[in-house]
Amino acid sequence: TSLLLMAGIMGAVGLCRRVTRRRLRSHQRLCTFLLEMFSTFQICACTNELCLLGNVEPKPHTALTLTYGFTVLHGLTLTGSTCNPCGTLQPMWGGGLSVRMGGLKIGAQFVAAALARMFMRFIWSLEMAEAHFGAPSQGCSNPMQTTEVQAFCIELLFSVVFQLTVLRAESVNPKYKVHLIALLITMLVYAGGNLTGAIFNPALAFSLHANCFYDKFLSYSLVYWIAPSLGKFLILYVF
């Protein structure tokens, strides 16, 4: 049921992106906003569902396999979208994207994160799958299973590794690049998923753990917003 749900989300997002490109091509800002919003919605909604499947046996093989598979599918179906505020900072820093358009994209990403959270809570309330039972009533799932300082360093390090790999892989054939990025993300999730969740995406972190940001805004914003953004700026400064 969960796999069918995620496949349905990806199909609906693909249709929305196609219609947006055809009908709103002349409205550049609106088209950019909607494309980024739909793409980020797909990643956030699917990842919310994947988090519920983390305890499916055999652990952690099932979760890691699904992470790799769906990351590849996201890479193949969401070309042209960053779906990550940190990724949007690069063209803004290099002058290839205006501050206004960059802000528009980042706004779309956080809007999509909130919409995906609300949509998945509604779907979970229908209890279509066993994993959905009790999911809407969960508060802060507390992904940080270590100290705040260690969590900050882990998310910072993972952001640096991820962003550096993306930069170095720009010349790689797109057919192989998507698998390289998916493999890296899977390895990072395996290495730090039990400590911080290995998110390194501010919008995705907000979608997955919105209640945690309400309860402990300062600590969670430092770990899941400031740390990955700082990692991105370090990469941009060095390279």
C-alpha cells in the first residue's frame, strides 16, 4: 500500500509538472514557483512515508533499498529542480540566479514541505496501511539521538560531503550521476540516520519534523537549517 501511495504521488506530481510547463510557460515566475513546489512536495511526501517503513524487516536493508530506489526515481523525474534551499544558494552565489528568483524558489520549497506534511497526516488518518496506525497522533519524533553539538557537526559534515559530490559530479553522464547521488545519500543515511536522520535539507527537515521545530525551535533550526546552509557556504567559499 505504501509503495502504491508513493507511486501515485510521483505520477500526480509528474502530471502537474507537465501541465505547468505547457500552460504557464509565458508566466516565468509562477511557472518556476509551481515546478519547484510540486517537485519538493514529491520528495517530502515520499520521504514522510519512507520514514514509517524504517522498521520493516529485514532492518535496515529494506529501508536502505527503498531509499536508494526512490532517490533514483526522484533524480530521474525531477530534473531541473533543486528541492533543497541549500542547493538554491549555489546559483544565487554565482550570479546565475537573481535574489528574487532564489527567494521565490526557497519559498516554494517550504510551502511544499508544509503541504506535504499536512497531506501525509491526512492520508495516515485514513489508516490504509498497518504502518499508518497512530502516525497522525505522533508529536515530535525526536530524530536527534545524540547531543546538539554532535548533531550539528554531523549535519554540517554530511552537507559538505553531499554538496561537494554534487559539484564534482557535474561532468558525469546524467544516467550515471543519478545513481552516484542516490548511492551517496543511501550511505549517509546508513552512517548517520540513527543519530540525526541524515537529512541535510532544511525544507525536508521541516516537513519530517515540524512539531520538533515548534517545541525546540532554536536547537532544531541550528542543526537542520543552519548546519546544512553553513556546509553549503563552506563549499561555495572554497570552490
